[in-house]
Amino acid sequence: MKIIVAGGDGFCGWPTALYLSKQGHDVAIIDNMIRRKMDNELHSNSITPIAPLEERVAKWKELTGKEIRTYDGDMVHYDFLREVLKQEMPDAFVHFAEQRSAPYSMIDREHAVYTQTNNVEGTLNLLYGIKEFVPDCHLIKLGTMGEYGTPNIPIEEGYIEIEHKGRKDVLPYPKQPGSFYHLSKVHDSHNITFACKIWGIRATDLNQGVVYGLDTEETKMDPMLTNRLDYDGVFGTALNRFIIQSTIGHDLTVYGKGGQTRGFLNIQDTVRCIEIAAENPADKGEFRVFNQFTEEFSVGELAEKVKKVAEEEGYETTIANLDNPRVEQEEHFFQAENTKLRDLGLEPHLLDDEVIREIFNTVINHKDRVIKENVLPQVSWK
């Protein structure tokens, strides 16, 4: 297939583009490089050095003979997006091109407005572009499990059967997002649902859990292809942040009581889930939702897992509970369905000590790049 990966320079998008290319698909990347600019804004960095995108794709072609075309531009600019769609005529469009950080969206009014404008407008432009130029293209959209919040009932995959006053219906699962970022994802889901209904677009919404890990087989092929690894309080997810804290002698900073439970998956499973969705497209007019995670852990459990491996590697580690900068339930029921991707062939890579140890050893090799003042949270929901 011809597949566009928007946001293909990012943490999930880059390994996805390489994996799909290796599998024989004809891949193009759209990216406006905003994530790299955000590092400058936040005075932060990836702990792994990241080469410019042009050098990354050149190295990929040198190693594999496979070309990945790149387009430097922004999806909120419809003229740009339209021309890319007309030139590529993709069979599938993988949409990672959104501001992905809840803390970033909560910095202030400006960052909240940017997050919602960028995410919602870019996706709405894409829906119009698909309708006008590639009506049979399958939209594979990265959503988030954070759309659901933490309800006191099991979370279904997108839809729930409701009985009310003697009548039944299947309705979209109620959304309780926890940040302006998560709200932008809910707005996307509503817009895509509507577009599928009125225009017959085919779409799969991948409500992804928290992604951990660093490398895939493809990113390991050469240092020029390595993936980014974030650790700061804005973009660093809990597991990666704990691992980096353990290597520099910092407490593992658990927010609040640590009972916050979420779905997690390995970056290797992220790329496979995209492939599964692409090879099993939604029907015309169908808005399909997959919950994309493989395991559930509390933040406290993740900290304990990292502490165990760090101490086995000779690093004395302490867990510290901080005042929670977020507004969220710190102890709650969490049970979510995630069977659709497994039914289509996903074989999960589960979180064990060796996975943590591999990330740990990579961090050790680059820990001189850690900016220590960035490992504590600096953004408050309140």
C-alpha cells in the first residue's frame, strides 16, 4: 500500500514509518518539525541524540534500498495538505501529527489553545482532504485511552450498549478526558465519527495507552536511525522517566498515592498495531475503535519494577511520593477491553525486567545528556 505517516519524525511515527517501509509498503512522511522546536522552547532534549530527518531517511535508503519521501509542512495549512494528498494518493493515512502531551497543554492559555487548534484543525483538514481527493483512503488515527478517563465501570472499545427506560441502543462510550490535550482527542473522535457518517469515510481510531520502550528492530540498525527518548516532566512518560531518574541518583517521583492505573504497551506493539489496522481496513462509512494497549499497571507498580532492576544493576534507588500536579483520581477502578487487535493477530511484547534493563543500559550510555532540573514536574493543572 501507499501509506502516509504524519508526524513521522516523532517517537511513535518514526519507528512506524521504518517498520511499514521494511514490510514493503510505499511510505511518505509529513512533519513540521515542531517537536524538535518544543525541545528548544522547554530547554529540554531527547536523551538519545537524534539526527535530522533528511539524514535519517538517507541512511534508511542506504541500508535497505527503500525510499521514504518526506514533506516538511503543517496539516493546519490545507493548501499544503491538499497537494501532498494529490501527489501521493495514499491507500492509508496514519495520523500521529498532533501535540501529544497533556502537561504541555496545561502550561497556560496559549499552550491549551495551540494544542486544540493544532490537533482539531489539522484532523478536520485531513477529513476534508480525504473526502475531496482520496475518498477510499483509510484514516488510521492515533487516539488515547485518556479519552475515557477512569469510570467506575469497565471500559469498552469505543461503544457501549445502554438500556434506558426499557429501550436499548449502542452508543459511543462516555468520555471523561483529563486535560486540554485529551479533550482535543475527544473533539477529533466526534469529528471523525460525523465525517464517516456523512461522507462514507473509513476510519480506525486507535485509543492508545502509554507507550514505553525505545527501539524496534529497524531503529537498532544504525545509530542514525535511533528513536527519541524523553524524560522531562512535560513529555517524559512515567516508565521512561523513572528509568532515567534511577540512573542519575534521583528519587523516582510518583505523583500522589501512585494508584493511578493506565494501559501500557511497548513501542514494538505500536508499530505492529498500525500494520494490523492498515491491512484490515474499516468498511466504508465505518468509524472503528480499537483500545491499543497490552497490560495495565499503576504508577506505583511501575516505580517498583524500575527500582528492582536498578538495584540489580547496582544503583540504589528510592521512591518518593510528590504532591500530584495533576487533578485526577489517585486510587480507582480500572478495567478496559483490548481484544480487537489481539483477534486480528497482535502478539504482545510484555513488560519484564529485561525490557526495563535494555532501556536502562541505553540511558546509562547517554546519561551525560540529562538536564537534571527537567526531571521534576513543573506544570500544575490547578
